[in-house]
Amino acid sequence: MARSSVTPSQEELDRRKIVGVNAETVTNVTSTDFPGHYPGEEHSWSLEKFRNEFRVQFHKNEPFDSSFSLIGIDASIANAFRRILLAEIPTLAIETVFVHNNTSIIQDEVLAQRLGLIPLTGDLEGLRWLDWYRKPSEGNPGTAPSDKNTVVFNLKVECTHKKGAKKDEDDPTKLYDNAHVYASHLEWVPQGRQDTRFRGPEGVIRPVNPGILLTKLRPGQKIDMEMHCHKGLGGDHAKFSPVATASYRLLPTIDIVKPILGNHARKFARCFPRGVIGLEVVTEEEAAKEGSGYEGHAGEKKAVVKNTFKDTVSRECLRHDEFNGKVKLGRRRDHFIFSIESTGQFESDALFLDSVSILRSKCTDLQRDLANIMR
């Protein structure tokens, strides 16, 4: 006999997707939409169902700062994208510093550390053209530096007295030449075919932010360094991470279950960031409806939910006794609001697409390995 299938109501399905946020606890934190959890219900994964329910909503898409929502996916997938963004997308950064001369107040190793953290950019196709550089180690000769795996910068700066400066001047930038050393002082030295791969003012390899202050000099002090840049991963060192931040949060939910009126409504609105809760006038129709809770309150202000996207889930409203039993807070477990801030080497939306490609590649490798095991 075929086993009958139970179909839960849409209200019940929506309830299961809400993580409860209470004054002291968080409830319903574990996902339950998998086979066998609810007797008689069918929860096996379906590609067709995923295609119908998955959605992407963009909230902001600037070159180096984007925000968007992924709706209808599991936390494991969303977190995989986040981790790949942080640690598995290759970028170019200063790896080796050869110090020929450094008489500044900053020690060699500290200055080298600061140089390594400078975000670099250049022609995107050229950056993808670069190969990996393998450092030599015991029993492994590695790869020789070449135009295909190494980018070279020079930093040669000397501080001198500025001619014509006033004697009573106390601004170092007006008293001296090169009193401040910035990222703009880095000079790219093309190697081999690199000058054909990185062309034009927007194509050459350069610091993303030329105004980054590296150190300060005074007359008689100088810096002479050569830097080699290589491709690397953020999982090996944070300087290779292509993002300043890559994070997500669950969409907040606010359910007003009992009317909040008058001064209480105004106080309730102040418990949330501006724009989350609004005030509206109770209409005659609402006041005339039996059991609505608005009987006899026509013309008064009531609290209504306007935009939960702006909420930070501070739970401030749960601290006040007058709102006890009138509001339920939560988060939607399958609605992830992503925020990606690029360091500048790649645009933020392109970084997310790269993370999708890398995850797909990982899945293909796993599928192939499983097929080999089953032979």
C-alpha cells in the first residue's frame, strides 16, 4: 500500500522558517525541512522546487560595495559562499620585500608588513593571466620568478629640505620634500610581456588607494626597496583576501499580535531604528470590526511594521512590560542578506560570481571522486 503524503498549510511552512528571538533565548534554530523529520511529509530535495523558490534581490550594487538577498537556500550554502569570498579567491599582493636601504623610523619588518597590506589593482584580464608562484622548499625547487608569476615594484624615496620654505613654517609637508611616503610612491616595473598585458592608465598595476600613508621621513632619511608580488589566497594570509568584509544576516521579522496604540505606539517605534515601525491612524472600519482590538480607538495612532530590512534585532522592545505578549520577533532562516565590500582589486558583484564558480568546481571534483570510489 502506498504511503499517503501529508501537505502542511502555507502558514505552518512559514512558521517553520522563522527563528524565534525572545528576551533571553533564541528558539527554533535548527532547520527541519529534511526527509523523515515530519511523518508523512515529503521533504526530499527537488531541483525543480529549488528553481521555483530561489530568488536574488539586489539592494545596492556599487563597484566595491554591494548588498543583496539570497532567498530560498540553506545556511550551509550561504556560509560556503561567505567562506570562499574570504579565503579562496586568488588575488595579487606584495609577498617579498628586498630592503636595500631604510633609515626611516619604521623598522624593516613593520614597513614590509604595511606594504603587503596595500590593495593592488590593474587590468582584470591581465591579473587572471598571471600564474601561481611556488616558493622553493626542502625537496621542492619551486618555480623560478618570471613575468608570468611575479610583479615587481620599486620604492625609492628620500626626504630633503624644500627650497624657498619659510623659516617660521611648522608644516612638515611645506618644509620638506617627501615628508610623507604614500602608496602612490610605489613604482611598477614591467617584466617581459607585462607591459602588453597591463596597458593604459586604468590597466597598469597600481595601488587601489594611492593616498595610503606608509611612513614619514625627515631630511637625511631615505627608503630604497624592491617588492615582488605574487598571487595568493586569503586562507594563507589576510593580505590576499579580496574583501574587506563579506558577511550575511537573516532577514528580521516583526509580528505585532495585539494592537499597540497611542503613546505606547510612539514608544514602540522608538525601540527600533528609524523607518522600521510607522504610525498610522486607526480607521472607522477597523474600530467597528469586532475582535480587532481597535474598538473605541478610531482616530488614535497605531504601530505598524514598515520595513524590517532596517531592523538590527536589538530586542529593546522586549525589555518593556507594556509590550509583553503584543509582539513577536524573529529571523527568516532562508533569507540571507549579503554584504560584500571589495578591497578594490575586483568589483564586489564579480567576486560573488567567482565564489559561485569555485563552489561549483568543488562540487564537480567531489562528484568525480565519488564516481571513482563507486567503480
